[in-house]
Amino acid sequence: MSIVVQKFGGTSVADAERIKQATAKMVRAKEQGHQVVTTVSAQAGMTDQLLDLAREITPNPDPRELDMLVSTGEQMSIALVCMTLHSMGYEAISLTGGQVGIITDGAHTKARIRSIRTTRIKRELDRGRIVVVAGFQGMNDDGFITTLGRGASDLTAVALAAALKADLCEIYTDVDGIYTADPRVEPRASKLDAVSHDEILELSSVGARVVHSRAIEVAKKFHVPVCVRSTFNDDPGTVICREVMGFDDVPVCGAALSKNESRITLEGLPNKPGAASRVVGAIGEGNINIDMIVQSFPTAGKADLSILVKDLDLSQALSICDEIKDEVGAEAVVPEGEIARVSAVGRGMTSRPGIAATLCRALGERDINIKMFTTSEINISVVVDAEYGEIGLNALHEAFQLHDLPAAAPKIESPSDVTVAEIETVEGLHVQDVLLDPDQAELKIPSVEDRPGAAAELLDAIADAGINLDVVLQTSCEAGISITMHQDDVERAKQAVDAMPSRKDREPAVIGTGITKVSISGVGLRSHAGAASKVFGSLARAGINLQMIGTSEAKISVVVDTADGKRAADTLRNEFDL
Ligand code: ASP
Ligand code: MG
């Protein structure tokens, strides 16, 4: 019999009336012949209230006791939901995370799911019951209650769906689905019928917080289709799945804005191994998440490395960078607060020239200056002054006509054959592959004018020559733009750039050949801070010099001398046991 896992957020169980609407959805699935497991969050506002209670007593509550406290919010909800189902004449049983066998590590308040035992749930399902599971919680090896981090009931639902090999995981919430951009910022945002795991991961990493990103990671890893839809109407919602049909000609399917970001640039790093490793390692030890790392190609033997962190973490990250400044040989450490990141995401942008140019042009036309730039296969992100974040998002939405996307449909497949027991941990870092891209060349365009539209004109000129760009990076305008592409195209790209009237009085573009791109791809590369440390640490220990660095949700890429390419790939394979 098919299994459906449903999740209801805090607003969907906020009061008796809404609980009735939520249980109607559970009953509907049951009547359709599915076995039904539902996960519920605490009633809206409850988790915050419980945290406030704790803070009234002490500013630093013991994490174990905090978990004991906040996990009760979800326990209230499951009991109330079950009572409602009983009163409607349905058999149902409520179970806590520990009772259903959600085993986590010991990191109280931010535990990760290791494994899920499904015997208990299956037994209850076979008795014809609706199983109502408390979201957001599990149990560690000592049998203590742990919680998974704010908003992580989504994760409980998707992990249960993976473990049970459910046919579908439905996330019921107070919006109709996932939109091409946040509708509060972009009035013309339109609802997506379907979107891929990869795309939504990139979008959630840049601030589109409809579904918890750790939940999407698990969905991607175990091929769980996830449907996001409203508790309060019958809209079919948005399906997040592996493959989407109908978007073949759509380069960009979503845009996102991430505010409250800050940048730190280590300028003038010597062109030798180890700096990135030291920086990423030290920041990681300070428990600070790096949102983006960019290092553009060195000029005159010196490179700039920029990292993006949240505003809240800026002062701590800055003092860490100041501490290691001399050790890594940086000439200066330059902080900049109040910046925003605007991103365009879409699988269709791969192998289509001119997408980066279109994005830059859209911003340039609205007089928005691009301060920093990074691309990966399916994501182009630019950094702008915080005050231009919203307009930047609107410009992008318009430029890629996101209000008018064609219809799309999920490609439905059967659940993954990978069983939870086969892999080490449900939420563990999962490195799929190390990819080697030789035959690359780099075009370095020194000192881009610091004005809106400058980058767009450059990228336009290259796109007009029909050249497909691989990685485009810019740490700052003075440092210029680095672009990698196939080596056969680089001479033509240089000619196109040097021939531009605006480049007449500027230094000509410089070609760097003999470089290789090495990337690792997988799930959890950004949420597991250790992943970047392992990449940069192992390469540094092997004495390999990194020419360029770019990171995204699903990939960490470095550019090295071709002579080092194979050794770099072997080092990474070794490091990640591939
Ligand atoms: N109740 C938890 C929170 O508010 C988990 C959730 O709602 O998903 O963070
Ligand atoms: Mg929530």
C-alpha cells in the first residue's frame, strides 16, 4: 500500500478550527487509500514562548533542558491532532520523535538525524491507524530528547518519508506553494508547478525559506518528491522533485534575495597554497557559517579572497581574520557591512551563453552597482549594497520574465532504492563525485570600472561572440573579473573584450592557460561546515596552489594548474573515501 507523509506547520495547527482543517487533509489521504503518517509543528508562536520562559530564568539554559522544554510544543500538537481524529471516528496514535525511533547525534538544540527505525510506525500503519509524529525532535544514544534546529519539522517529515519509502511527502503550510521570488518583495512573483531539488536548494540557501534546507537535502539524497501546498485550500501546490518537465527552454526559474550579509576581503594574498584552508578553518572553528567564498585569479602573484557571512557574525569573523592576517600574508583585511546577495537560479542556465550578461544588464539598467560576482552551474549570485537588494530582485525577475514561466510538471519516479540503513547517516555529508575539467583557460579582465553596467557590457561582448562561460568571479571592481571557459574560446573572448571602446584606455585582458577545474559535488556541502575545511585543508596539505575558488550549495570548485589537476582530484577522492 502506498504511504503518504504529511507535515503541518505551526499556523496549520494554531487553534481548534485550523486543526480541523488540517485533519481533514489527513482523512482525505486516508480515504484515498493511502497509509498516512503526519508530522506536526508546535502551534504558531509556541516554540518562541517556551524559549522566552527559559530566558526569564537564565540567559544560558542548559541545552539538554532546553530541548526537554521546547520539544513539548510539538507534543501538545500531536495530542490535540489525535484527539481531533478520534472525534472524527478515525484511529490515530501520537508518537514523539524518540518513540518512533528518530535517532540523532548528541548536539542538543541543533541535532542531526542519524537513522530512523521504522518498525513501530509500520506496525501502527498496518493496524490501520494514522500515525501522528512530533516534528522537530529525536532522541540521542542516551535516550535524551534532542531537537533538530528551528523550523526543522519539515526535516522530520522528509526524513520519515525517506525511511518509509513513501510515495510523497506533503508539506502543508499557509502559502499555496513555492513562488519564483518572495511575493512580499516581488508582487509579480508566480507560483511554480514544479521545481527540482537542486534548484530549490540553491534558492533556499540564498534566502527563500519556504522549506527548511536540511529537509531538501534529505529529499534530494533519497529522491523524495515533496509537495508544498496550503492547508486552507485545494491548490495543488508546488512539487519539488528530481526532474522537471517543461522547463527545457527556461534558463532561470527563481530569484532570491539574501539580506543582512557582510563581506570580508583578504587582499593581496601571496599566490601559494594554504590561505583558503587557514581562513575557512579558523572561521569554522569560531562556529561561523560562511555563505559564500570567492577567490579570483591572482594578478602579479597576488590574490584576493572574499567571504560572505551574516551581519551578526561580522565582528567575530573580522577579528578572526585580523588574527590570521600576518600568518597568511594578507596585505589588508577589508570588511564591508550592509550588503545583499541577489541570485538567479535555474538548471537551464547551463550551456546557454549570455545569462550572466542578462543579469548584469538588468542591474545596470537600474543603476545598481555590482560589487561581487559568482557563478556555479545553476546559480548566479551578485553582491550589491543592501539598499538595492529589493530593486535588484525586481530587476532580475523582470529580466528573466519569471512572472510568465511556461507550465511545468514533475517527472514522477518511484522512491529511491537506497535504504536509510545502507548509508551511514540520514543527514551525513554525502560526497557524490570529484569532477575534473581540464582544457580550461582563464580570461582575466583587470580593473573593471566601478559603475553600474560595466560588468554587463563586458559579459555582453563575450556572449555576443557566442562564447559560453563557465565560472565568472569578481571579488571587487579593482581586482577585475575572472572568467573561465574552454581554452579554444579564450583568444576570441580576449579580442572581444579588448575591442570594446570602454576598454581603450585600460589594461588589455590577460589569458591564463593550462588550468583545470576540480569540483566536488554532493549533498550538504554548505550545511556541513566541515566539508569546505576538508577540501581546502587536504589540498593545502598536498601543497596544491588554488588559483580560483567558487562555492555553491551542491559544489565546491577550485581552479588549479593543470600540472596539479590529477593530484588535486586524487587528494579529494582520498579525503572523501571515494
Ligand atoms: N516548532 C519548531 C520551531 O518553531 C519547529 C517547526 O516549527 O518546524 O522552530
Ligand atoms: Mg515552522
